[in-house]
Amino acid sequence: MRKCFLRSLKVLGAILFTIGIAAADDVESNADRSPVELTEAGSEVHRAGMVFDGHNDLPWALRTKGDSSFEKFDIAQRQEELNTDIPRLREGNVGAQFWSVYVPATTAQDGVALQQTLEQIELVKAMMERYPETFEMASTADDIERIAGVGKIASMMGVEGGHSIENSLGALRQLYQLGARYMTLTHSDTLDWADSATDDASHGGLTPFGEAVVREMNRLGMLVDLSHVSDQTMEDALRVSKAPIIFSHSSARAVADHPRNVPDDILRKTAENGGVAMVNFFSGFVVPESAKQRAAMFEVRRKINEQFEDESQRREAYRRWELENPIVPGDIHHVIDHIDHIVQVAGIDHVGIGSDFDGVSMLPEQLPDVASYPLITQALLDRGYLPEDIHKILSGNILRVLRKAEEVARELRTEQ
């Protein structure tokens, strides 16, 4: 039965690849697409600011690859199995990071989503304690500037999927109190209160409880993250939210047609809302032909989850499917194309960086790890961006959004 199942996945992948190649409309920028070479000027511009990345899955990678142990993966040393470690964070000039406390959507079916999310929060806090000279937890935008100002990496946490709150506003408040400063409303699966981008829609967006979640996040000062959600959920959240929203790790659908990316009409509404779309680096989201090939990746993963109960078996089955259905990695220019497009549609104040490092299976050439951020700066300089605008993209925009969300929260609490 397992062989038949895997053969069916292989056939599905082959069909999708054929369709994707036939339909591919890879509109590349007219800019020079040769490898980016970091100049002294580029390095100076990069070092004059900092990177505030919207999404890094190091905690989940540590859990699945290293048994949540800093003995197995001492990130003070270079770790070739990871995209992230302290030496390379320093090379990349990362000053602030949202660490994802992701747990799979399947944990909701087992009734352990909140429990495992709490375990991931503890892992992030353990990382702060293990490496106090490098990391410090931040609660506010002011904290971020203070911590980065003394040379540490200001750390916040993002909950990747509303399944983690198990339909409880009390759990949402608990996660905020423990340090979570954004929550992605859904992950791969539609919830009881919100539709996912990569599952069947059940509600036409947000239910009344889903709207209550958004309002409570506004009251707390917790950023509403619309990565992974359906277009209608995006619409509903933008209508309800009084604070700027974010896409913590999503790219532009007009450049690469994947349901995980953001359509232009939503990008324009994000600008009206004051929010920010933080560009994802995953090849399957940013390279046009690879995005078409990976359009059904979450459906494939769902079928695998139904087939296997053990999480390690699920990961292995999905890894085999990826090997049997290869995609092209693309390069750094594909990521810059998405930044360019969001700037053109939403404006320079509404784009950021949400790499998804240590959460994806393939990355573009010249963007293999957290040390490669200076090449983003150089590539933007090469395309004519001003240093002050590059600093908005790398950190300024998300800091502004965070500060505004804190202001809205204070106003809402005063009104009560």
C-alpha cells in the first residue's frame, strides 16, 4: 500500500511539473543577473544598519535534527546542517530576529498543539540563557533598538499557526505573555475559525471567532501575520485589524504563482493598512517555474500525514517526494524581483525580509544561510536603491509596524 501511495505522489508530481513548465511565465527583471559581488561600499551600507528578519525556523530545526539540544548543535560554532548559527548571524549583521515557535498543524488533531508550542517557547528561552552574550529577549520596539544597540541580537517569537491556541483566547493571551509577538492566523490547514491558503476553504475567510482573535491580538499588541492564509482571510483580517498587519514570510504572487504568495490587490491593501510583506527565500515560492511545481506541496504533505502517524516517517516520505519531483533553486535575483515588485505595487515602506531559513528544503544560489544578507544589500544597490531605502527593507519597516501595533494596543486598552 505504501509503494502504491508513493507512486501516486510521484505521478502527481510529474503531472504538476509538466503543467508548470508548459505554463511558466517567468518574467525576469531587465537588471544584470550575473552573480552578485559584494563591494566595500555595499558592505559599508549593510553594516550601517541591521537586519530584522521576520521568520527563522531554527527552533524547529533544533527540535527535529538535534533533539532540542545545544550539546548536539552548539550554535556558537558553525553548523553545516543548519542555515543559522552565531558566527553566520554575525556575518550577516542580524540585529533582530523573529524566531518561529512552529509546530505542525497535525498537532491540533492530537490535542498537543499548545503543549508543543510551549515547548518551543522554552527552547527559544533556553537559547537566550545558553548564549547570553549573543541573544536577549525583546518585548517592544524600544527593546529591539536598545538590545541591538549594545551588539546583541534582539529576539522575539512568532507563533506559526492559529492551531497553537486550540480555539482559546486565553491561550492566545498566554502565548503573548510568554513573549510571542506575532501569530500567523493559519498554517497549512484550515481551522475552525480561519481558512488556509493551502487547504479547502470552509468559512469564506474568518468566522466571528476569527475576527475576535484579530481584535484580541490588536488589544495585546500582537502582530497579525497573514502568511499561509487564504485570500479571503487576508481580506477579512485587513478589514478587522486596527493595527498594521504583516506577512512574516511571503512573496509576490504576480512574480511567482503560488497560493502562499500575496496577490497585488492585497499588497495594495497592505499599504493602505500600513503593514509590511516580508519576502520569503524558499525556491518553491520565489522561482516562477518552481512555484508552479510546488503549488500542491501542502496537499501532498496532507496526504502523507494521513498515510503515516509517525512524524519522522512523514518527513522521510515528503523528502522522497521532493527528490522525485525536483525543482530549480533559482538565485538571489529571484528574491530581489519579489522585493522590486512589492515596492512597485505597495511602496518602499511596505516590504521586508522573512527568509524562512531552517524551515525550507531549497534556497536560491547566493542565499544559502544567514551570512548572505549583505548580498541582498548589494543587489539592491546594484538596482539603484538608496541606502536609506535599503535600511527600511532590512529592518526599518518592520520596526515601524511593531511600534504602531504597540500604539494601537495602548489606545484600545485606554478605551476599555
